[in-house]
Amino acid sequence: MKVIKKHVDKQDEFFVYTYHRGKDLLNPITWKARGITPENSNQPSETNDWGLIDNIIDYQDKIVFDVGASLGVTVYPFSKKAKEVYAFEPQADNFNYLNDQIKIRGLTNVKAFNFAVSDFNGEADFFNRESHGVHSLGVHNVGKVVSSNKTKVVTLDSFCAENDIDRIGLLKIDVEGFEADVLKGSEKQLKNKLIDFVIFEFSPRIHKLRNIPIDEPIKILLKNDYKIVTTKGDKFVYDDNNLPKICDLIAIPNKII
């Protein structure tokens, strides 16, 4: 492995990926053992464990927004059913990997955008951390910040208006504790039930660090008459003394239940 790494490091624009045949996963490797063959790969993850979501949501031939697309792992399965996938990823390296995924797999119905989504239009500081999965617009409970840069920021309401998108079949949000901000910037879409389903990461610890209500994204969705369920379809019930560390949740507008 050291020999391969030494050789690859000398080659600009040359990257190495692993492909998991059983799971049909294509990922860039890190130069650590678990970056090549992940430990406990058969154990369910706290997030992105979506084996049952097709029983809950239907985005066949609809538009999907993947906010926080990262390496493109979720973009690929979305692309197989969606009419179009709009993938947003502000981190430079992740964005390059995302585009590699699109090119290698020939995903002609995916459009990638190298900027962040939030509750305002403009520019913001973006913080790059040691792990590819925890970069964000602010504080995080894990991962050392190694650099920062300015990134373009848009709201989904403005993006949809500018791109003549009148309905989102599925909105997936994974932005490391800033999911509420994305929802605030989608207020028009939510209020008018123009988003059929939302999958979002719920990160109570980061919300606490940000000094925002721990259930902020849930409150926004409930206010707009969406119900919240787990990725298994069960009603999501929590109390302030027994919050999950992190999990994925699904929001469904009550009008289509």
C-alpha cells in the first residue's frame, strides 16, 4: 500500500477508487486500512442506512435535490430513479470526487454545483476538516479544522426560482448540523407543499454547540405541516433527556398521507 501511495502521490490528476461489488459502491480511498476495506462494513450505520426508504417515499421520475452530496454515494442511487438530480457540494475535494463519480458511472441526469445551500444568498466561510464527511459552514463536535475558504451560498427558494423548478420530489439534506438553515431557505417550497419528501440528518450535539434549539429542523417542518418518521417508517418520538446522538429522519407533508 505504501508503494502505491508513494507512486500515486507523484501523479497529478491521478486518483484511486475502491469498488464494492456487493453494495455497488464506488469510493476514493484514504491511505489507511479501513479506507480500503472499511471495518464493520456489514454493521448498519447511524446515518445513510436507507434500506427501507423505498417503502416510504416515491421519487420515481421526479426531481431530487442532494444537498451535501459529498463523494456522490447517494447521488448514484437517486439517479437510477429520478428524472434529474441536483447535487450541491461546496467542499473542493469532495466536489471533484462527486464529478468523478458522475463521469465514471455515466450519470447523464445529474447536475453538480460547487456551492453551499443555506438561509441566505451570498458568501460564507467554509471550514475544511480532517475527514471528508464533516466539512461545514461552522462548528462541529468532531474533526479538526485544517483550512477554511469562502464559498458561494444560495437558498433553495432562490435556486428553484432562477432555474424554473416548480417541484422537488425528494430533498436530501446532510450538512453537518446546518440542516435547519437549508430548510429556512426553502420556506416558500415547504409552505406551498412543493417538496414531496425530505430526508435529513438530525444532529442534536451540533445544534447544542451552535446554541440553537436542539429540535430546530423538526420544528420548522412541523410548522409547515410535515410529519416526521424514522427511515424505517416509524413515528419519530423523542424527549430532551433521551435524544439520539445522530440519525436520519424523513419528513412527509400531511396532505399526501
